[in-house]
Amino acid sequence: MKHILSLTLLLVVLFSQCKKKDEPIPQTGPIKEIDVIDLSIDGVDAKNVSVGEDLIVIRLPEGYTGGDYIKPHFTFGVGYSTRSELVNGFSYEGKELSLGLDNAVRGARTFKIFVIPNKPIILPEPVRDHQITLGPDAGIKVPVTFHGTTLTVNDSGKIVQNPIVMLKNQATGRLAYWLHPEIDTPDGVKTLKLSFPATIASGNYTAEIVWGSKSEVLSRNVTIHTGAVQLRRDRWYMVQPSRYFELTGFNISKESKYEITISNDHTTPRKIPMHFKNAGTLTGDLPADMETGNYKATYWQDGKVIEPYDEKLGVDKYIGDDQFYIKKVSDQPLLRIISQPSRAKAFQNEMGIALGYYPSFVDISRKEPLIAYRQRSGAFPNRNDLVLVNAQSQKEYTVPYSNSVYVIFGGFISFLAYNIPDQVPAGKYEAYIVTEFDKTEKYSQFINILAN
């Protein structure tokens, strides 16, 4: 009997231990936040309102009657409250909206709100076909308006600020290019400006504007043609021993022969072969023995000079004529322009504002200061001497800085002024600027100091 009781007791203990081992063990730790916000909107199906971890997306249906106004119905989770006026209703057109919530235990959190109308992309003009000949000025300009909040989201919930244009090949229906248009507002009319890359293949395409999760047909037929070669006037800043550079443009042919000549008044011109990389790029290498200095560039195709186009606007177009700046060290200053105050000219920027500038000149009168644009980073040095070397006698003359400056572009660029002393005879001179720390390379041209 004792044996039976002992066996029974043992089985009970074993059964009890096995049962406890199989039961789930309670876990401690943070509780996942759920039901922070419940949101409904009159006239909008619940499936079109989504609340994510930190964003709220409202997709308005076709025929939504609320116009530029939404009256929400919020229910907040336990412990959450808000002081935002958005709970009383809000306008959304062209706005960035956010809703802040407070919670004494879990802390504050913020939800960005995105409102996406049924048709957020509106093209006020009829869709038409476009014929494009590739080049720097080739493009499409289309009036467009975007409705909804300033920002939108795509189907993956990623925030999107700017639209893109999708080009599909008409022959295959396949996606060919994603392009990033500019949005401009001339005369108060929002306009989409679309440019085409130099490497785009000729052919027929359809174009769609894509903004987040919505799209609209921009053109059912965009025909791309190749045109005459056009090479971009560029600038290169090189430090020894770097010698590789690229030249960009449009309609570059693999069958043509391209060359570039770089030269200044102090060295023998060097003609360098260029190599085809693609329809928009040529590559080249300067000779290893090319001296440091400032150089101008001349482009050649099949033995004929090609005048480059200059796409630079505003300030960058008027800060010197040289294209190659080969320096000893990366922070070496550059002598980019020598001119005189009476030589001032003006141009109109894209906004129609007249801005003055000083073009480069080599004939220097003593009746007014010589002014020099020396590009240099860092603190303004105490010494800023102009050194003139007579091309015939090789005699050096040091002209001290006059402590006067001439500025352009609202002071963005300053020209140092120098008064040419009488002891500097008339003639042709090399020129460079010396500080107590460094010096520029020689100006690419000889300057001609006049007798009076």
C-alpha cells in the first residue's frame, strides 16, 4: 500500500512539473502602442484614410464635396491628447500639416498629414505631341498645377516632394527614363520644365508626370532627334598629378575625331586627343609635363573649331575667361580677371535684374586703377602685392595693394585695386599676386601697361 501511495505521489509530482514546463511564461517589457488615433472623415471611405507610425494619409474620392476643407473626427488612444487646432477642421491646399499628440507616460509624438485629391495633377492645356532635337536648350514647358498638401506619398508610404516624369518607349512599352523636371513660376503660372539627357536614344516616347501615387499623361508622343554636336564650355580645377578630365555636350558622334587645345601666353599650345565615352561625354588626359597655370581651351571636331555653348548664368558666367586652372595645391589662390573700373558692363539675370561685372582686359591705362579678382579662401591676408614681370627685360616690379576694392554681385566678388606707379615703364608684363602665405599662378595673358 505504501508503495502504491509513493508511486501515485511521484506521478502527481512529475505530471505537475511537466504541465508547468509546457505553460507559457509571462513576459515583461514595453507594450506595443496601438490605437493611438482613430480618424474618420465625412464623405471619405474608411479604406481611404490610413494612420501609420508617424503619418496620416487621406485620399479624397472623386466628387469630394468638401473643397479645400476637411472636418475630421478624431478619437485618441488612452492617455493621448492634443492642443492642435486641426481637430476643429483644416484647409490643406499647398500646406504642410502636422498633428502633435501629448502623452504623460509615453511622451509626445507628431503625425504628418498628407491629403491627396483624386486628381492632384492638373494640366490646363490640351495634351500635345512634341518634337525634340537634342541640345542644351531643347526641352518641354507645360503649365501644371498640383493640388493637395505640399508634400505627398507614394504607394510605399515614402514622402515625395517633387514630381518626376516617366518616359516609356513606344515600340516596346518599357520604361526608358526617369527624368527630374524643374517647376518654375513665370508670371505667376506654375510651369513644368523638362530637359533631356544627352545620352537619351532617338525615338518615340510617351511621357507621364508621376507625383507620389498619382500620374497624369504629359504627352502621348515625344519624338527625340539627334542634331549637330554641341560641346559645353566648362572649367576644370586640377592639382598635380591629376590629369584626367571630361568634356560634356550633346550629339557626340563615335565616328568623329575630337581634340582640345589648351594654351596661354606663356607656353606652347598643346593639342590633346579626346576619347568617346558616350553621346554626352568625351574624356581626355593632359600631358604629364603640363606646367601649372591658367589656360584657355579650344575645341575641335574633325579638324574644325567648335564654338562651345555656355549654359552658366549669372555670377558663374562672369568670373573669368580661363577654363583650365592647374594648381600646385588645392587651396592655391587663382588670379581670374584683370580689368579696370571704366570697363564695367552689365547683364540681366533670369529675374530681369541688371547686374554689373568687369570683363577681362589686357590694355591697362594709368589714369585709373588696375583691378584684379583674386579668388582665395580663408582670412584676408595683410600682404596683397601685384607682381609685374616685364616680358622683354624680365625685371620685376612689386605694386602694393591700395586698400581699395571694387565689388560686384552685392559684394559676393571683390576686386583688389592697384595704382600703377610711374617707375613701371610702358610695355608687356606677366602678372601674379603674392601674399605672405601663398601666390597665384601667372595670369594667362600678358597685360599691356600703356604710357598714359
